[in-house]
Amino acid sequence: MQSASPADRPTITTVVFDLGKVLVRWDPYDAFAGRWTREEFDAFAAEIDFPTFNHEQDAGRTNADARAALMATHPHRVPDFDHYIANFAGSLGGPVLGTTEIVDELLDAGIRVLGLTNWSAETFHEAARSAPVIDRLEDVLVSGEVGLAKPDPAIYRLLIERFGLDPARTVFTDDSPANIETASNAGLVALHFTDAARLRRDLSEVGLPVAVS
């Protein structure tokens, strides 16, 4: 968060939300629930380095190219990847507790509300099915659609340019410390998301009209 005092701080006009684990629950294991134990999923994830592998789809790699890459390195895991894609909707667990209400309060107050997400272009259509509040955002910049993914500084520059944002008047919230650091370096008012109650306090502290219990 910027260090200016409340009196000196520019008025916030826009809030940009990360989606996964901020507006919509996501756990890739849940796509395998009923098929694997958590330990079996963890073994799969460790073997293929799932976070890195998945990030490539977030950055624009197609599922077909991902499958081909896995065939070259871990051919016996290709059916597991196919299962994940076929059951991707099961990895989404509905709205994150409390954040839908925050979005709605901001919208009701006339605050501009956008999204910036690391998400494959081929599965993004499932996001709002699980958390309908996503469809109430003005727009969402989807990493897989533009071939850039957080924490690449270029995606924040694109966010600012595409939506005509004044970084000093724009809050960005994300559950990833790395993404928050890069957003802050881009001049955005960056708030690390841990839960809705803390986000309410942080938004209130930067002058936004949200209720704080």
C-alpha cells in the first residue's frame, strides 16, 4: 500500500480484482476428487511441476500444445492432464466467502471494478459459471487471451493502457505476494488479499466506501 497520508492520497476511482482464490475458489485437486486421494494428486503435481506447467497455459499456451509438451516429457501423465481439462469445472468451488458482497458495494457506490486474472483462454468461460459476480465486472483482462501472465510487468502495463487507468487512483488486489509486488512497482495501490474481512479494512483505509465490521 502507498505510504501517503489519507489527506494526501489521490481519490481511488477503480478497483481491479484477481479472480482465482479472490473472487472464485480454485483447487486443481477437486477436478480429481473421487478418482485420486490428495496424496495421489500431489504426486502428479510434483512430477510434472504443475504450477509451472499450468502457468504456461495461463500465459497463452493452448491445451493441445500443453498436451504435446507433456507427451514429450511425461507421456504416462497425458491421460491425467486430459482428465483435468475435461473436469476443470470441478476445480472451481464457487464464490470466495465475502468478496461478492465487496464487489457489489463498490459497484453500488459508482466505483469502477475490473478483473485481471491468470487464466487459460480455453477454460475461462467456466469462471463466471462458478462465481457469477465475475459477469458483473466491467471487464476482465485474461492472461491466456493476451499471451502475458502475472507477475510479468508487461501485463500491468497492458492493464493500465487498455482501461485508461491512473495507477495512483487504482487499487489492485491479489492473493499472490509476487503479483502484488509487481503491481506496486507499476504504481498501482497494491493490496495483498488474504480474506474478505482484511480486504474490507484495507479498502476502507484507502478511502473506499465499504462497510467494516
